[in-house]
Amino acid sequence: MAILLSEESPLHAAPALYVVATPLGNRQDISLRALAVLRAVNLIAAEDTRHSQRLLDAHGVDTRMLAVHEHNEQEAATRIIERLDAGEHVALITDAGTPAVSDPGARLVARVQEAGHVVVPVPGACAAVAALSASGLMAPHFHFHGFLPPKTAARRAALEALKAIPATLVFYEAPHRVTETVADLAAVLEPAREIVFARELTKLFEQIVRMPLTEASSWLAADANRQRGEFVLLVGPPVPGEGLDAQARRVLELLLAELPLKTAAKLAAEITGAAKNALYDYGLSLKK
């Protein structure tokens, strides 16, 4: 493991790439360590140098920047590795949040590691985690997917593949696609699920709203302002027993009074024709 240059220095003794999280919107949401690293490195690789300049100016950071975005990441990686080879330190930032998470940076990180250099995370803001923390969804697990495909057919196919995952689904979405994406969520996923809109996190018009998935499209359409800004969409996991009719539930409940869950689910499926997995999941929820 690399060691710090000194107790006062935020940098390691060996040349390193520092993956630095920056605020989602509120400029105060940056750590003291992040600022110390950004001031100390020789170069900052930024997704959009003009956008990042405002953040750096606000905190008195005058380190030189290099643009690293999805269109030049491979070329920029070569230049950054050359700087690391020369003994310099480089920080990587994105427009908002944590680099390489649904943002440029993953290729650069991989190239730097392959070149034998240290990559150091400097944690901070992440839109997915911020949204989860304030969502009110109580599922113990989450599945981060990021951006869905932009075309309807591909988007629905992706949702079908995610449908059975027993966790909160986390998506990022842009304002010009949010209406279509929400319509596809409602069309593909079970209606009993909940959805949370986390919009413009940490910004002036921040909004976090939870509702049944069946109400989501109407809520968006009721006010054009609700379709503005950057979105995190969180959809709760499948509801146990969703799709089972009253008879299937009742048969399982009666059998569970006398039999182990696995046996009861199998017999209930044979008696009612309902899906054994759905019956088993419903039985688990009853036991909990």
C-alpha cells in the first residue's frame, strides 16, 4: 500500500490517480480531503473544464486542468499515464458526483492500473446513494443500473431482464426521456411496486416524491416543471405474492399451517395452477 508523503500532505509518496467525488449541485458538499487533494496534485482531469472551473474558483483551487470526456478518454489516458510515469499526481473529477459511475473515468482508471500506478478513491457525493438515503424504500438491497437504453424496445427488454431482481432498482434519467422511461416502467413492472422520483438533488428545486408506480405518469404530466432536471428513479422490489389470486393465497395459507414452506408451495401450485416461485415468495413474506 502506498504511504502518504507526510502527515500534512494529502498525497501518497508514489505517483497516483485520485478519483475525487465532487458536489451534485450544492458547492458546500465537497470534503476537506477532496479540496486538499485538488490543491496538491499537479493536474486535474475534468469531464468539462469550463463547468469544473466554477467549482474550483469557488474554493480557491488554481490547479491546471485537462479535459477527459467520453470522446477522448483513451487518448487522455495515455497523456495522464505519461504524467504519472514522470512522478506527478493527477486527480480525476466529473461534472457532478463520483467519477466512473455512469460517467467518464472507468477506462482511465483501468488504463492507469494496467500501467502499474496507484488509484486512490476520495469518496463523496453520489446521486444514487443520496437518493436511496432519502427515498423511504425499505428493501435491504439495491441494484444500480444507471441509464437505461434510449429506445423503447431496448429499454423494455432491459426492464424485463431486471424485473425479477429482489431489490430496489436504481436508474439515472435525463429530463427529455423521463416521461417515456416512466411509461415503460409502468408497462413492464408490477403495478404494486413503488417509485421514487429524486429530482435535482442538492439543488434549488430539489424534489423527492414516493408513490405507487401506477400513479407515476399522471404525476409527471400534471406539472411540466416535474419533468425538468436530472433524475434518479428508484423502483421498489417485487411485492411478494403479486400476481397470485385470492384462492392461491388462501390455499397456501391453509397448507402452511400444517406443512413446511417448500412442500406447501409445491402442493399449492399443483392445486391452483399458480406459479410455485410466487407462492414460495408469498409464503416467505408471511413467515416474516
